[in-house]
Amino acid sequence: MSSSTPGLDGIENPLALEQQVCFALAIASRSVIGVYRPLLEPLGLTHPQYLVMLALWEHEPLRVNELARLLQLDPGTLSPLLKRLEASGYVRREKDPHDDRALAVVLTDAGRALRDDALKIPPAIVERLGLPLDELLELHRRLTQVIAAATV
Amino acid sequence: MSSSTPGLDGIENPLALEQQVCFALAIASRSVIGVYRPLLEPLGLTHPQYLVMLALWEHEPLRVNELARLLQLDPGTLSPLLKRLEASGYVRREKDPHDDRALAVVLTDAGRALRDDALKIPPAIVERLGLPLDELLELHRRLTQVIAAATV
DNA sequence: CCTAAGTAGTTGGTGTACTAACTATTTGTA
DNA sequence: TACAAATAGTTAGTACACCAACTACTTAGG
């Protein structure tokens, strides 16, 4: 808009905000998480906590470093998050009998029961976004490419 | 993997972690920002601060709420961020003479000069990711769709 | 067996992010 | 022109997210 060549900002300015993929990624991530928020709030979960529960519903039990690898998160991020999940009553952190350094994160009965409520979330999100499934699958495929490219 | 029907996790389990678009979005955003980090660190910028600078290089001066709208961020997030940018010497926060409530965020000489260094960043990122430009443009297009869908 | 190197998780520091409550100012309207 | 409603930005509280330093435990080499 303030460009000397009106209407060509995106083409001539490599630093144009609206053109940056990193900007679109950051906003998309935050705004989609914002769509989850009102659906997760009744379950007493934040979005990162929801992702931890997804991992546990699939692969319980998991050690902290296994969760860190699955979610690509720092153990220093997970450690307090898991304490909050334990305080919420959804998981327990048990000493691994084979290795006194390790913690086995396991689901409580409440944590397992929560999965039934969580089953309503994905369809609610898809409906709320109102995008065709192909579109979402295609986006997922391209995001996976970028993740692979960025984490080499 | 722990499924009773091996190899069909993604199809039969609507809560499969690897299948969630929100998960791919969160990881992609964090890992791409991770690619920027070593490039931004020499400039003394975090990624959110970099986005603020992009906005200012394009549209200076900007009020806090205009920045909030452009970056889709809460004023409560921007307020301390802008103080840190001011402490770094890249911006000044000036009282708007027409409205004593408002702040005009303006660039300092150092902030304007920083743009020359920043010009090296986008091509460095594209090269580092090693993805074809079409791919990035197409991803950007689909992210924009999702943002529009999520922020209605 | 004993010690150096590696591994598992925690802690503290800095910097986002979102919400809600708050102050200060401006605007709309009776 | 009073004054309620709206607006601009700050602050405090909670929760990530990354990093570096730390403790405790395990393993590998000698």
C-alpha cells in the first residue's frame, strides 16, 4: 500500500508480511487452536494437553522422552504440563521399575473415560471450519512435507 | 501400532495423533520458526518481533491496535513485546498527538537499517527448506483458506 | 569394580499467547 | 453539556515453549 508501485507489494517486496509462509503458519496454528479452545474447555484441557492425551490414548504407557519425541516438544515443556494433567486427574506419573530415572505416564480411569467425550471433537472442528475433507487432507500432506523439510 | 487392526490406525481412529491437522499445524509452525531462530538471533529478534518489524517496514507508523489487527495478536501480548523492541533500540513508542489514549509505534534509525540485514532472511529460509516455490505458494494459499475459515 | 560418559527428568530464566480486570481518554447522546 | 458507552493500552495470572544448568541414575571401558 505504501509501495512506490501500487498493487505490487507482494511481488516486489520479499519482506511483505502477507506473503510470508511463516506468518501464515503462525496465524493458522493459533487461529485453529482458537477453534478448539471452546470445545476443549469443558473437558478441562488445553490444546497441548489434548495432544498429550491423543498420544496416550494411542500408545499408553509413554515415558516423558517418548512423549517429547512424538510431540516434538522439549522435556522442559512437558514436565510441568504433565504435572498439570496429573493434578487434573487424567494421568499418573509412575516410576519405571526397570529404570529409576524414567517416568511412565499412564492414564487414570478418568483419563481413559475422557476419550469418549473427545470423540466428538474432530467432527465438530471439521464442521465448524466448513472446509471440504479433501482440502484438509491436502493441507495435512503439505504440512507434513514442510515439517520433514524443517526438521532435517 | 497398538491397534487391534494393524496398519489402519489412521483410518479407523478419528483421534489418531498423526492424522490431526491441528497437530501438523502446531508442529509445522514451531519447526519453521525453529529454522528462523538461528537467522534471527544475530539480528537480536525473536520470530514474533520479526513479524512486528515486517509490519512496521511496510506500514509505519502503526498504533498498537493496528498491529494487533495485522498480526492477529492480543494487545496484551503486544504491549510487553513492543517494550522489548524499544529496549532493543529498534522502535519508539510515541504518544499520538490527536488521541492521548493511543501510541504510535515508529522505527528508529537502527530499526530502519535492520531491514537490509533482514532482506537476506527469506531466500536463506527457502534455500534451507529446499522445497520448490510452487509448493510454498500452494501451502500459503491453503493456509490462508484455513485462516479465513477459522476466524469467521 | 570403578569411573567417565551418557541418559532421564526437573528447574529456572526469558519470551510469547490468551483472558480478564483496570486506568485513561474520547465519543455519542440525551 | 453532563455522562454513559466505547476505545486504547497496561497489568496480572495461567500456560506453553525453548534453552541451559542441574541431579540422579545407568551403562560402557578399562
